[in-house]
Amino acid sequence: MTGSAIELQVDGTAVAVPGGASLLVAVRAAGIELPALCSDDRLSPAGSCRTCLVRADGQIAAACVTPATSGVRVDTATDDLWQLRREAVTVIVSALPPRALADDSPSELAQVCRTLGIGSEVAQVAGGRGGDVSHPYVHLDRDLCIACGRCVRMCAEVQGTFALTLVGRGSGTVVAPGTGGPWAESDCVACGGCVDTCPTGAITQPGPGSGLTSAHRPAAATRTTCGYCGVGCTLDVATRDGEVTAVLPARDGPVNQGHACVKGRFAHGYLTSPERLTRPLLRRDGRLEPVGWDEALDRVARGMGEATAVGGADAVAAISSARATNEENYLVQKFMRVVIGTNNVDNCSRLCHSPSAAGLTASFGLPCGTDSFDDVERSDCLLVVGANPVEAHPVVGARLLRRVLHGAKLVVADPRAVGLAQHADVHLRPRPGTNAALFHGLAHILLTHGLTDEKFLRERATGLPELTELLDDYPPDRVADITGVPAADLVAAARLYGRAEQPAIVYGLGVTEHLHGTDGVRTLANLAILRGAVGTDRGYGVNPLRGQNNVQGASDMGALPDCLPGYGKVTDPAVRARAEAVWGVPVPERPGLRIPEMFAAARAGRLRALWVIGEDVCATDPDTNRVAEALDACPLVVCNELFLSETARHADVVLPATSWLEKDGTFVNFDRRFQRVRSAVPPPGEARSDFDAVHAVAAAMGVSLGCPTPADALAECGRIAPVFAGLSHDRLDREGAVPWPCPDPRRPGAVRLYENRFATPDGRAHLAVVPYLPPGEHPDDAYPLVLVTGRRWAHYNSGSMTRRSGNLALDPVDFLDLHPEDAIRYDVRDGAQVDVESRHGTARLIARISEQTVPGQVFCSFHFPASGVNRLTSDHADTVTSCPEYKVTAVRLTPR
Ligand code: FES
């Protein structure tokens, strides 16, 4: 809906609606409900069911497809209109079996019939068209389908998957997967959109939540923020008897807008898995045995005390969690600094987006994306780099695709044919590890084709002369040699980005997880600076897609070895003084250990106690054999976990933790929005939140950490970090989502950054003048292929939650994708077991022959620790931040 407001009359009441709105919107604005069985606010109107009839200036019209015009008089309540609508619904119902209107049916159709006084005697068809229950999350009852097409449009217009179609004729028309076979074998990605929009109950999720939709959610549903990826979808959680029955996408969710993905929507079966840890475990005689909390806490407190007695405060370290809440991360870093007296605290952004934090800070001043996703979505040219949002961030992937289908240009830069690539105007496929050369090549073309913003560069940026000189070395032909991307494609991509009115960059771990990942981020940011497309109204900047739900927040809260909450450096006396004034103790000034340094210190005997909170480092960190060696060498390893993970198996004490559906706090999503997390169900057994566990360990060591509730913790954080001072649980409860920086409780948070000045010391954007440097791993005769790792659509990280849900049926193993030419060359058959060997370890995977990868490259996920994928990856790491080089590993294949 666009344009200025339109004023009209509905049943004598004046209403105003935005230009482009339909009469149905106007009628609802007047507080009047009409049946509208083929309509959904999230979809384009179809106008096919004729149930929404009104009279507009005397003419009968279908309200959903009739635009509102100024001054029109709309009548909805006359007897003849009521009768027309009743007849339209009666015709629809007469083609259905009586169970369509069962007394307890929560469907939209059943509710409309109750309103219109249509009883189940009207529904007389015997049915018998059968169903499809092949899919774990989506069941089809063909007898209840009224062919309204809402599911088909949802799948196409909102999800962008185009998996559904209508088949048959006349009253025999029914929805079906476009592939023709069972639903489970279709292209469906189980976003749940069809389930959510179906007005009749023809498409439902099985189980106790069957029939619930976002439009008809139980009043008692708990509103929370998804704990899977960093998109930050707002979800309403319906429960019964302390168990989740359905997770429904909130229509007013600021990021998801009534949409969700297979993980947030359906993958909650892990909550009640019999494998959930419900009691603390203590290692005795080499075995982990259940004990009470007091005994476990005593062991942790004694172990940490012994470690500091032997090796000082720096003999203790903690790995905090991007899956935990902000308040939990705040408390973990406070515990380490206040109780232990060390800065040895880090979080798993070290393994994913630490180069984003370092690179974006160097270029612009703050360690975060520059614009809101709502703005990015307005871009006329999207440059999506090293990211596969269709699978890893499905709701964002769907929104990006929607924008492209509505006309935005799309440049995808990724070695693989990721989901968005098939819709791209240009798909650049650089060799893994050559990003900086690629970005320099694009920058060279922007400069030589006069596609830069000279005024912006003169007034708001530094480094242009030096960069111009450096870029002389990166003409398209040379960059083509380095990256493998044809020079003509480079020119085409640069022209699209360079000529767009409002270009936007979105990127993922394909940029950061490299030996020179920070250089990759900075040279990518150069493109936005050259175009003046950051901090201005001429573009939407540079925006990292965060992998885990609270990667941004974990670092924001100071769970970093060199930063206090709000990113003040521990080496800065003024920053320390602010924290000391709140905490009442000195803050250590020496930066602590990063995660890889913690493991090295443990292997060397310097680290004597390690607390790992919610991370399966033995599955997800690189070169996992060496990680396990580190844990085994450390005298005390404490692990907070939902399940007995690979890491927990190496621990001395395992504390049973709560999941995101069982705890209270906040997350920060990928575009800096603080959002509330609320407990929907009680934790199992004796499981405790990480917040409570940290408090309990501190108490066992004789220290009170203060801030007894998560709300208190966020408030205290705001006293240390001015950028969060305007945030509180109360405010988030009122407003829903608030982005940071937000220094003032009476003013909104900053949606777009740097409109007046950049946050660098000189207020300018800094062009990065760094040469391209090759990756750490190279294929050779012994290891001729390059392995890239990443996520699949049905799973999340180590898979500890998604593997214990129905998602396992959708994607049961880690596959190795390889090109048909390589399959022939290495004698690998589709579906065969194959040993994958690197210079660091061996994994066993199932081969899948696919043209998603190019010859010479293979791809696999790391969702099944048993496959051992991260035994393959090296300990090469970003030279600035120590982020592992996950995206380049030389391997060879041996079929079994
Ligand atoms: Fe208007 Fe179906 S809702 S015609």
C-alpha cells in the first residue's frame, strides 16, 4: 500500500486508509469483519471466493479486490448483502463433507459459518479424495480444500518456493505439490506458510496444535523471539499442560511479518527428548554420574578456586554463548571479571562474525550492520555475498527473493549455486579464499567507470588516493586470473551495483571465515564507501547476516576478551572506570584469551579451568581432535548443555540448561534489534537457565553478583554501556523491538547508522588499503579438492536441537556435494559412502552429485557431529580476529 491517505465512509463511519488499500482494508479499519475466504493480508488478492461482497456507491463489489477511493460510500450491513455473502459461503460449504464444520473446528471457514448461521447440514459431500500424511509437519486433507489458492500464493509470494499448485477442474480442484508425488518428496521447505493461511483445515500440522494459525492463536500464547538463526522472528508459542503444541509466526513480527521457517515453526521436539539433561552430572572414576546441584556447584567452585590458586585468575576461562540471552552473556562476563578477576571470556562469534566486528569497526566505527533490513529490502540492487539465506536465514532469504521478484537487481557472489543464485542477474563464483581480490576488482571497475560518489568520498571518507593506487594492481583480467570469475561478469556486476540508486550489501560467513576474513569485510565495505551508499539516503550500506540467534548480543554484552559491555576496550582506563563504578571492583586491564588461545593454553597446561556455556566446541570448532585434546588436558571443564554433547562428554561437570523456549531475557538480531525472550514452558527436571547457573556458581564461591533478574542485568548493562542505556525489559514489552544504539529511554533507537558522521575517531568512513593475500590452504596433488562447509535448510549448527525433532526426517545425514565431473574422476557414486581426508583429519559422508558446486570444489554441512566434518578443518584463522578458515580446506576423496 502506497500513496497518501484516502478517506471514505463505511456504514456511515469515516475511515482513512493508505493509498492503494482495498475496500476490505477500509472495512476492517472501521472495525467490521467480513468473511474473506480467499484473502490474506500477506498475499496479493485473488477475488475468487466472492464471500467479501459489499456495496460501493451502490455497486456490488468484492471488497478484497476493489481499491478504496476517496469519498466512496461503502455499505456492508444491509440484509441483501448479508444474504449474498451467506449464499457464497453456502455454495463453498456444500462441496465439503460435514466434518469441515465440526463443532470444535477452529478453522476460519467454521468460524465464518457460525457467524452466518450456516450449519454442518449444508456440507453433504461424502468426501473420499484422501489425504497426504507423508510429511512430518504438513498434512493435507483433500476433502477440505476449497481451492482458494491461499496456500499456493503463500508458497510463491511469501516463501518464494513455488512448491504448490492447484490441480483438477471445477469442484474437483485441489491443492497439490507441483512435483506431482507425495508432499514429503516435493520442493516444500516446511516454512508452515500454507498451514498458517489455510482457512479450512485442509492443510494442517499434525498433533495437538493442528488447526492453530497466527490469525486464530490461543489468547494465552506466549510471545517470544526465535532461538534459531539471527533473523529474530517473533513467534507466538501455544502450549497445553506445560508442553508446546504449536509455534506460530506473529503477523506483527517486525522482521518475519507473519512468516517463519522449518526450524522456528516446527523444530521444537527436542524440548521433550528423553535425551534432555535433567540433573547435573559429575565425573567420578572417569564416568559422568547424576548428582544434585549443591554437589555439582561445590565441585565447580572448588575447581575454579584451585585453578586460581595454582595459576592465578588467568588460569580460568569461559566460552559464553551466542545462543544464550543478552542477560546471560552479561552475567557470564561479569562473573569472569568480578569473581575470577580475568578477561578470559569469549563467545562463539569468534568462529563466525568476529571479522565483521573488527572490519566494520575499522571501516565505519561500530561492530554491526549499518542499516535495518526494512531499508535493505527497499534497495534496487542487492549484492549478496558469501551467504545462502534461502537455507541459513530462510525468512530473510524469502524477503530478499520477494524483492528481486518485484524488480530489484541481484548480484550473488558465492562459489556455489546457492538458492538466490538462480534468480541473480549476475552470479560471480570466486575461488574460495579470493574474496578480497574479487572486491578489489569490483572497486577498480567502479573507479575506472566513474561510478563513485566523489562528493561523499571528498567529504566523508579517507584513503581514496592510497586505494586508487592499490587498485591499479586489480584490473579485471588479473582479478579474473586470481578468482576464476570472468572479467565480463566482474564488469557487469560492478555496473549493476555502481549504477543502482540505492544499492545494498548483505553478506555472510563466506566473507568472514577465511585467513583474511577481516580484510574481506573491509574490502567489501570499500564498495559501499566508493558509492556513497552508507550513512546517506543513496544506499543501504553493509549488513552481515548473523548465524546464531544472539551472535550480535553476546558480543554487545562484553563476552569478549578485549571489550567490556558496549565495546569499550578493557585497555582504556576510562572504560574500566565506568564498569568499576558499577561493579565496585577493579577490572583487569590485560585483554584475555580468545577461544583458540584458550585451547592452546589448556594443552600447554596454563589454563586449569574452562567453563563452556551452550557451545559444542568439540563438534563446531575447527580441528576438533585438537579441541578434545585441550579439554582432556584441562583439570576442570564445566559445560552447560541441553544434551550430552560431544563437548559435555569431555567435561568434569555438566550443568543441565534451559532452552530459548524455557527462559526469560532478550536477544539482539542481525539488524541490531533488541527483542524479548519469554519462557513458554517450564524446564525439565532440575535444568536451570544459564543466568541462574552463573548466579549459583558465584554464590558457591561466596560472591553475590547483584542484578537478581534478567531485567536488572540489562538495566545494569545500560549503566556501563551508554549505547544500551535507553533499553529495558519494560520498554521492550511495550514497544516490541528497539534497535541499538539507544542511549535515551525517551527516544527511538538508531535504525540507520552514520547519517551525520561515522563513529570512527575522525568521523569518516575508512577505505581499506590492503592487498589480496591468498588463503592458508591450497589444493595439491595429494589433496586436490577444496572443501567448503555451511548450513542446510533443515538443520542448525551442530544439530543438537534439529536432529532431535521431525527435521531429522527431512534431512537425515551430512551429505557431501560434488560436481558430476569430480564424481567420475574420483569414481564416486551418488548416495555412496565416501571417506573425506584432509591434512588434519578424516570424515565419512554420503556423496550427493550436484551441479551446485563447480568442479574441484566440494561442499558439506556440519550438522551431524558423528560425521566428523570439523576434524577436517584446519587451525588456520583470520590474522586479525582468530576466526577459523572454515571455508577453505584441501581434501581428497576415497569411495568406500
Ligand atoms: Fe474477496 Fe475471496 S475474499 S473474493
